[in-house]
Amino acid sequence: MEPGLNQVGAENACRRVCLGSDVGYRSRLFAALRGGFFVTPIASQTAPSADATEALVRIERLVKYFPVKEGFLRKADLYIHAVDGVDLEIRRSETLGLVGESGCGKSTLGRLVLRLEKPTSGRILFEGRDINTLGSTEMKRLRRRMQIIFQDPYSSLNPRRTVYSTLAEPLIIHGIGSRSERRARVLALAEEVGLRPEHLDRYPHEFSGGQRQRIGIARALALNPGLIIADEPVSALDVSIRSQVINLLEDLQERHGLTYLFISHDLSVVEHISDRVAVMYLGKIVELGDRYQIFAEPLHPYTEALLSAVPAPDPELTLDRVILEGDVPSPIDPPSGCRFHPRCRLRIPTCFEIEPPLNDVGNGHSAACHVRAPVEEIQALPETLHI
């Protein structure tokens, strides 16, 4: 059977890469009860070391617009604002969680970091080098340092290739080792992710979803990368398997000093695995902080709404739900000022006209909100403004 469009797209992208405090408790408790996904308690917070604060990736004013082509001449008159002015750092050996509603630009941001998509404007610095200025030869060498784990492990694997062929392909592309050395490397990768030697001669359809994702993880590790973009790596797996894959990712990070950009909708998983968390809404980062700050003391109203949507395992427990008004605005025509103001219960006149910057309120906790994280230089608009 011929592979579907999604399968071909994921495979081609992979080829190019180879080339309140109780809110947190409730989310962990509910995750533990819903099918055996046990999340270990969060350890006490310690000050990061100097190496831990070094930026492996620095994103500066990153913009990505996708043209909407209509008519006979396919002229682009409209643009989807997928990523719109993002500033972000991913520190060496940390896990940065990226959360937000579907369509907010999370996966596009991850693909931009890998240069699977070219930005409209802005800079992406990887180990101090602007990847958008690199030629094809330099970029091929750099791809050894950055890899991706896809959401759907089956569609990202070539159904006509054995596991051995899949894991050996990046080594062959980059001319690493002799045939015997590559075989030894593939055997070591399989063992590291929990696969047996006899699995190497099998095809993707002969494995379960969790085993396929282990193959995808092994492929991402083949070239000893420094950065891995984990794009919803456990959302397609059964709940009973998720904890195994999450524990594997954590073990590999500790063993190899990996840096993760972990994209997910599951807040309990993000809270467990992340060192810091960035919240994205309609192409922009609206809040950034360590996991303790985000889950215990959220600043942005959108973050509060996300956390309040986490269900409680006790049916008699009454939670203060934050119900958002209306729907997410169109990314083709985003609102003026703060993009969240049409749905925000805290909006003030300034929100309608002036876009709030991502302002650090202390201890590395930042939010883009005129009410919760105001900037002194921005003067409030006259009260006569009609809402």
C-alpha cells in the first residue's frame, strides 16, 4: 500500500533533519489515577548552575507567515500569522516545555528551529551561529547537532525499510564509520532504547506504537545531537505506555546531556518533564517561567484558563473554572493590541490598542499582560475609550 500524504510528509521532513500550587498537585494526581501514568513528585527547587543557564538556542524576533493563495493566478493576498515576533532561549541541557491550543504555532516554531521551515524574518542562533545564513553544506553538518521526534511514530517511519536500515541511514548520509562500525552503533542504539537485536530485521508494521516511538527516538540519537525537538512524542500512545517513553527520554537526557524542546498538550506531562515552560497563544509567547512558577502562580489569564481546564479526579470537588469567551481569533486577521483581549476577563482599554511585551516580573518569570505584568513606559489609554 502506498504511504499516505501525512506519512510522506513526515518521512521527508525526517530525512531533512537527518541530513495555584494545588493546580499542579491536581494535575499530577489525576494523571496518576487515569490509567497508571505515575508521575513522581517534584523535587525541591535548586539554583541552576552556570552551564545550565547557557543558551544553546537563541530565538530573536522570529516571524513566520504562510501565504493564503487564492484565485486563478494563485496570488497571495492574505497571510497566516503562524509565528509572530517570538523571542526565546533554550538553555543547554534543559527541557523547555511549549504548550498552547492547537493552531497556536507550537509545531511551526519547532520546525523553524530545525530550519525545516524558513522564517519570514528574525534570527535563530544555534551555538552562536545564525542557521538562516548557513549554506547547504554547513547546514548538513549542523543537522548532526539537532534532531526531531515526531508525534506519530508510524507515519514518520518508512514502511519499506527495516529498523536496521532506518537507524543506519543517518550514519550513511553523513559518512560516519565503516559498515561494521555502523552496525555496532545501530546495535548500541537499539539496546539503549530497549529494543532487542532481533527487532532490527523487522518492519514498522510489526511493532506496537510504543516500540515504534522507541525506534524514532533511537533514530534521533544516531548522530549524537545536542538538541532534540520532541513534537507531541507521547500524545499518540496509550496512557500506560507514556510513562515508559517519558522515563526513557529523561534517562537519555541525563546520560547524554540532551536539550529538549518538548511540545505537548498534556499539562501533567509538561509539568513532570520540563524545567521551564513557555505558553503560546496565536503565534506569540504570552508567559514564560520555570514549572513551579507557571503551575503554582500563573500570571497570564490564558495560562490560568489552561490550568483550570485540568479535570479533578474527585467528582465532589468544586473547581474554579475559567471559562473563556468566544473562539480563538483567526491567525489570518489577529486582533489589535493584546491578541488575547477578545477572550480575556481582565481586559482594560490599553489591551485593545497596545500589544503587551513579554515583561519579566522577577526570578525569570515573564508575562505579556498589561494587568498582571505592566510595563511602566506604557501609559494607559484614556478611560473614555469605548469597549
